[in-house]
Amino acid sequence: MAHNILGFVARRELLSRHQSLAYGAVVAPLALGLALLVKAGWSFDPPDTPGSGLLGIGARIGSEEAVVLVATAYFGGQGEQGAAVWSPDRQLAFGVSKGAINAGLAHLGVGTESGVDAFDRVGLGWYRRNSDWVAYAKKGKADWETAAGPAAAEAFSAFRDQGPAT
């Protein structure tokens, strides 16, 4: 099964404040008070445009507090993952490597607990495509997707009950 996501992970309030940087992007609640800023159809910037697109968004959000750009491209257990971290004092790039996303999430204070890695602790495995994350952000736990389970329903309920971020 494929797992292809591309988006930003940070505190929900931070991403809600910067959602307008990407027309059509939504904020999908994750566990541990984090969220995923995601848009269907996002792709990486061409290398010659470091100040625009996703790289520009990351730099802008990261000027306020830490944000992690996460990317997965897996099919049938084979593939790659990558991450980059921006924070007010520096940009840290982890590039494409096994464990890059967990290393990035560590900068948000997420670590391994009881044998569960950071990727799974925040819920990045709940959905496998950006379009499913967008549907979840708009409607809650998707009826067609059972993998997210009760943790996604709980995160979405807490997200909805908090109202608009300030």
C-alpha cells in the first residue's frame, strides 16, 4: 500500500495562524496538540526557487517557532521519507533518510514512548495521502478509512471543540 504525504507539522495554533500562506491548505489535527498543514496536490519546489512554494512557507512559519516539513513516498514497504526543520534561530535540514521525520519531530518535543516512534505518536500514519488528510480536516475521521481509529476521532473532536485558534 502507498504512503505519500507532504505537509507541515507544528502546534495547531501556529499552523492555523499561517494557513493563509498556502491557498487551499487545511489544518488537520494530530495527537499531542500538533497538527498537519496540508493541501492536496502539493509537490516539492524546484531547486532554483528556494524562497517560494513550500520552502518559503516553511521559512516564514519557522521564523516564529519550530515547524517540520514532512514527506513520505512509500509503496509496498519500499521508498523514502524526508524532513526539514525551520526554527527562529536556524534551519536544520535532515534531507531524505530513514528516521528523518522522527528526527524532525524531536525538534517539536516528540520522542519515542513505550516503543512507539514519534511518527506514530503524533498520528502521521492515520492517513496515507494528502487528499485523505484534507477530507479528515474538513469532516473528521473519514468513513472509508478505518486505519485512523479512535485516536483520529478523539483528536478531531478536541480540535473542533476548541474552536478557532487565536
